[in-house]
Amino acid sequence: MSRETVNRICADLPGAERSDPWGGGHDCWKVGGKMFSVTGAVNQAVAVKTDSIETAEMLIEAGPARRAAYFHRSWVELPLNAPEDELRHRIETSYRIIRKALPKKLQITLKDF
């Protein structure tokens, strides 16, 4: 898989917007102004939010993920060469977590997912 695959998955999500808030070539995907996926400028990985620190630790211990530097412990990084179905699942899960935490008024403006 590749950065383009991650960007395609993210772009398909309702209300998703890409930015580069730190400059230098990051792909930061947000919904309602809140990040749900970040691909760094240098490392070949995508950072996503999990539902808890325990889930993040389980994914790290099981092997498909590693600790996402500079992020809360509930975030993990997946290598860009992970299977597309794993990337899609983790990105969509992260999106759902962030979307669900948005104010209700904002949530209702987004298309169903």
C-alpha cells in the first residue's frame, strides 16, 4: 500500500479534509476540525486513534502497530505497507471515534457513514 492509498481511503469519508498544519509534507486528515489520520512527511506510516490506551497497547503487542510518536498513547502508527483492509479498518475506526465526539450540531451536517 502507499500514501496514496491512505489518502484515497480518507478522502472517501464524509466531511474529511486534508491539510499540512506543520508544513513539510504531512497529510493530516480531519473531520470537523479534529484529526483522525496523519501520515508523516518522512516515516512510512499512518497514525490513527484507537478507542483506548488498552486497545493501542494490544495492537502494539500483537504486532500490526507501533507507538505513534508525539501523539497521545491511544494513537498508533501502522506501516503504509500494511494490508489495505487493515489500513481501511483502522482509519475508519479512528474517523468514527473522532466524528462521534464532535458536537451533535456538526455531526448532523455530515453525510451518513
